[in-house]
Amino acid sequence: MQLTDFYHPLIGGVASYVSTLSKGLVNSGHTVVVVTIQPGGLPEEETIDGVRVIRIRSWSQNLTRFYADASHPHHPPVPDPGAVAALRQVIQQERPAVVHSHTWLNYSFFPLYHAHKGPAHVITMHDYGTACPRTTLMRPGHPGQCAGPGIARCLSCAPEQYGLLKGSMITVTMRAGRGLLRRADRYLAVSAAVADGCRGSLPADAEITTHPPMVPDDLLQLARETPRPDFLPAEDGFLLFVGALGLHKGIDVLLAAHRRMRHQVPLVLLGTKQPDTPRIDDPNVTVVHNVPHPQVMASWMCASIAVVPSVCNEALGFVAVEAAIAGRPIVASDVGGLHEVVEHGANGLLVPPGDPAALATALDDLLDDPERRKLMGEASTARTRQVGVRNVVPGIVTVYEDALRGRQQSFA
């Protein structure tokens, strides 16, 4: 059983991960059910690509004024009585061997966890959400990673993102409920950066397993077979950014760097509009919203350089992984897990976050040297040979088996 706040057709990195994992498990002969929160308009139960999806309602969904987007009802970091009751019913009905949780929905499973009876519990940390109310371990306007969660520090920081009331509530409930994180048998992290950032919030004896990025095995084939999108510039060789068009992704830094570059190549921005998306009226910049994933992959194949200028503490940077699969050289900020995807000087360049001059110089340097870009693109492809479902899913199944074996030995 996979637990996640959001699932297809809702878009998001965790939803994509859980979908890829679930389909990989089904194809390997396992029975999978995904339990997720039910927003308005979606059925309570359906089967998607061979995966049963059960959508449950939570009490917190009634607090719509606390959601920035009521169609994406995030679970709070505290047990929700409605979700707890619904999960209890589903678990009694389905009797899973393992519950694998991916988001704060795990807080509503914690009351149902038993060290010896019922399903084993595996937690995957996709971000810094066990340690940081903002899930980023960074504070806007303050360079570098946060020194670590502290009640006073978090109470002054979280309201900057959520507002005073919601930010304070999230901080206090996370702090009060930290002991609940013991109610798991094994812990996974999507990167070493996430493992390091979350370690202090977990039990002292917790072992965290990291694994290579998990993407569909046919992603490169998808990129090659999808027709060239009509919205791209007429000529290949442009710079490409993919992701949320917000300040946390460094979109303003990229625009400033593009203006000061010697090479006036087109810049293409594919992503979702954010409340803080800056106004963009440069004729040399193409902006396209909500692009289907096949067209994103096809766009990577036409770009000269992938640009990932994040100023947030990226957990990993799946955009960079996808660009690497497509054989693109990458210029990225040296933050969080991005340095686990980009090896400076090998398959791309790392620059200080929030520095338009350094970003412009790196992009110009690569545009000056087509042969270096070619070699870096080849290195990108080589670095992604171990990613994908066929390489990652068996390792996750091993973690499931180890969790079950550990419970049996402990009970004996």
C-alpha cells in the first residue's frame, strides 16, 4: 500500500514517483493499492495503469481557507481523525504486508502502526519535511542551508510561507509529533542531501537507505519518439528551463543572467505559473505553461544546455535527471541534491545560487565550446545508466523484505 497526498491525474514530483514505483511493482508481480486524498471531482476508487487507487476524505479538507489551492489539499503534519478512520477501514479491507508512505499523510497512519502486528511501515523522504515545516531547509533572503530546525527559528520562518496562524500551527504540531517518526520500520531518502538534512529529526538509531533516481525506463525513447513541439524556437540550440516559474527556482536569476550573456540565444521556459512569477516580456524568451511530459522530453532533445538555477535547497532535482537522460549538459546551482546529478566539469557546471553573473559566464563558456558540450552530454547519459524502474524497484522491494524480516525477528 502506497500513501501519498496526491496521485494521478494531479501533477507533482511525488505523485510521479509513486506512480512510477507502483507500476513497476505491479509489473514485477506485486499487488499494489495507492491510498490518496480525494479532491473534488475525482472518484473514490479507480484503476489506473493496473494500479488500484483509493481516495479518502480527511477532516482537514473542510478547512479550505487554510489552503492556497483547495484542489490540492495537503495533509497536515498531525493525525487527522477522518483520515485515520478511513485508513483503518482500508487496511482492514486490503490487509497489506507493507505500508509505504511518501508525504505527511503518514501522520494519519502513525496511530495505526504496531511494531509487531499489522503491516510494516516504510517512509520515503522526498524532501526535508520531517525536519523543516517549509520542507526546504532554507529561508528566503538568507544564503546557505538552514542551520537546522529549532522551535524559535521555525516559528519565525514558517509564517513567511504559510502566514502567521498556519505557519505557527504547522511548526508546533511538527515539534510535538516528532516522536511519531519512530513508528516506522525502515527509512528511504531520494538523495544523500535529503538523508543528511532529515537525519536529526529521526530516531538516533534510524538507518536511512538512499537509491538512484527512479524514472520510467523508456524516458529516452519517449524523448526521441515525440515530435518536436511547435512552441519551440525555429532553430535548435536554445537554453531550456523546466519547472515551477517561481523565485525559489531562480527564475529571476536566470532572466537576469540571460540579459547579460554575450551569446544572445533564445531561452525557453516550460513550467507552471506561480504567485511570484515575474513579468516576462522579452521577445527572446519563450514561456509555455503546463506542457505535457512527452513534449518536455522532446524539448530537451532540441536544447543546447539545460539550466537549473534553483536557489532553494533542492532535494534532488528530477528536472536535471531528465535533462541528463536526454544527453544535455547541465548548468545548475550548487545546492542540495543537484550536485549528486551534476558533476562539475564532467557533465555540466555548478554555480553559486542567486548569482546571475556566474550563471551567465558558465552558459557563455559552454556556448563557446561545442565539443565540450558534446562530451558533457555524453557524460550526462552515462551518469544516468543506473536510474530507472528496472534498477531501483528491486532495491526498494529488498527494503520491504528487510522490514518484514526485522519485525519477525523482533517478535521472536
